[in-house]
Amino acid sequence: MSSHFELPETLPPVAADAEAVQRALDGLLTRRPELAGVISPFGPLFVASRRADALLKNWRPEELPRVFPDKLAQGAPWLAGDDLQWLADRGAAVAAEVLPELAGQFPVVAEECGRVLAAVNEGRLDSALLIRRLLDNDAEGLATMAAGLDVRPGLLGLAAREIALPLLRRAAGLRTAEIAAAQWSRGCCPCCGSLPSASFLSRRDERNAEFLVGGGGRKVFLCSRCEHRWNAKRVMCPVCENEDPHAIERVSVEQKPGERVYLCKKCGTYLPCLDLRETLDVAALEIEPLGLVHLDILARERGFVPAAVTPWNTMGDGE
Ligand SMILES: [Zn+2]
Ligand SMILES: [Zn+2]
């Protein structure tokens, strides 16, 4: 079934596996050698995350919630209010794949990663509850959990994100067709309700060049916690959802016309954007936010905060 909610056909496909992500990272590093200091330590987190996918290849939880198009049309994400118990029995396996990578890349958090991993393994930390609190942005609930584990709340949030990503990506993948067919115009993810880590403008579709949509430039948001992609309005802050072009400042980088960051003057958040019409060799959208870190720096220097917390825009804050 085809609908006008479909994503632009010119978007690069989701990378197939860990090897494909590694190749995309190598390509990004070739394109942006000046960002090696970011791509080299954070890139392996993406690879470890995709290694965890292999553990979930045959995972089809029976209790995975159904998609109710009416609920989405009213603005409630698919997983809103769900207790996520269907993923609880996979948390430990995923944590064992992703947390050692986080610890290995960032020795300063290694001890705390070890405590989180031990707690998940020993059943003292319920991964369903952990991820629920993450998705709810329940800072108080996460802080309580962190205190019980003797880790910093910021670190627990990052660890939770790494554990959540493969589980939510797989779950969202099992329901993609239904979710993509539902009406959705919000700034948060229709699957998990999280905010985007980056936005993209699509390339021209030569096959449909005679149609208006073939001109490219359709905007797509990438979810920071499940990597779902969805069509977004051309001008809209994902956080406060205002669509006032005067309240959203677009800042470009000299000599890089395809790279820009949108600053929302209403809520003080920013979202990087990559124009795929002006950028060659993009193999995997998922890793591209790493290549836009200079825009994070630019926005933060102006006093703006990221729409979504990610390891690469947070670590180094002393959290
Ligand atoms: Zn999501
Ligand atoms: Zn805003």
C-alpha cells in the first residue's frame, strides 16, 4: 500500500549490519578527517550497537504492542504508556554487548558501566523500567536508580540509551510499515516518543523527476533512541513544535552549504541538519550526526542545548 506518508525513496537505506556501519564510519572519517577526535571514540558505539542486533535477529516478542493508527493520529507515539516488559528478558544480553564498548572507549566511566552491567545481570536493575524512565525523560526516577547503583545519573542515562537502542530499533523495525502508514506530524518519534538527533533534506528522485516531490528537499527526522526515520515539516522545532520561521534561526557553515543547524529561539534548543543534495558519499544516516559535531559546538557556544542528548553531544560535560 502506498501513501503520501512514505519516506523519500532517495534516502540511503538503513545499514545492513555492523560491518556496513563500520564501512560507513570509515567513509565518514575519510570525508571529515578533522573530526577524527569524535568519530574514532564514538563510532565504535554504533558498531557495538549493531553487533547487538545480531543477538535479536530472531526476536519477535509475543507481547509487542499493536499499532493503533488513531492513537498516532492523535499525537501519541506507539510505545507511549507501555510498560515495555516484553523487552525485559533481552536487556542483559544487549547490555553485555554495548556497555563494555562504552567502558572501553571511555575509561573514565568504565567502573560505573561495570556496576550497571552487574546490576542488569543479577536482576537488580529492571531494563524495562530503566528504558521506560529514559523514554519518559524521568530525571528523578533515573536519579533514584542511579543512586541505588552508585553511578552518576548522566552516566546511567547514557548506558540506558545504549541498552535501549538495539531493542527499540528491532521493535520499531517489526512495526515500521504500520507506523509509517499512520498520520504523524509531531517533532518526537512516532515509535518511541524521543526527539531527533539530526534532520536530513532528501535528494532529488530522478525516477520521479516530473513530480513535485521529485525535486528533493523533503525533511526527515532521525530518532535519537530507536533510529526510526519519519517525515517532518520543513520548518518546525522538534522540541516545542513551533513552526514560526522567525523563531527558528538557520546557521550554515562557511564552505559547507549542505550542513546547517537550526536554533529555536522559543525553547533554546538546536537540531543539526544535513542536506543530502549537497553531500556525497553518505552511506548510513544513523552515523551522520557524528559528522555534524562542529554544528553542536557552534550552537552550544551561542547558548543553545541539543534537542536530544546523545553520547557525543554530552560526554565531556563532566556529567
Ligand atoms: Zn524513536
Ligand atoms: Zn523550540
